[in-house]
Amino acid sequence: MDMNDTDPAALAAAFAEFLAARSAAPEPAQPARTLYTIPEAVEVLRISRAHLYNLINRGSVKSTRLGRRVLIPAAEIERLQRGDSAA
């Protein structure tokens, strides 16, 4: 299409072609999440920080420490979402 072409139909067709090509491009895949921080876990589980720490301290939720950070494995988040209470 010539940029000097002012035909509205041609412009609309070119724009539609552009949008179709853009939407057909696959989104880059996100790597599977394996660990959640405490703030991320409480947001996903919709529980308070205090409750999550209580579950961790009781041994009901497995966690790991990386330096000062407490991380929750994604499998634990999924288990809690399923309603499985056995640790």
C-alpha cells in the first residue's frame, strides 16, 4: 500500500491485515512457577499473612528459606487450593 493512498477502504484493509498478523503471533510462554513468596502465596490463597505463617509453623504447609526469604513450593499452593489438608 502506498502511504500517499488516501482510499479509506484500502487503509481499513491494510489495518485489518496488520491486526490479524499481530494477533496471530503466539505469546511467549511463561516458565512454570515453582516457588511463591509469602505475599504472592497469600494473594493466591486469599488468606492472611498471619494465617499462612501459622500453617507453616504448625507444619501444615511446607516452605523453604532462601536467605531471609520464605518461599512456598507451587505444589503446596496447588494442594491448598484443592482443599487437601494433609501435609
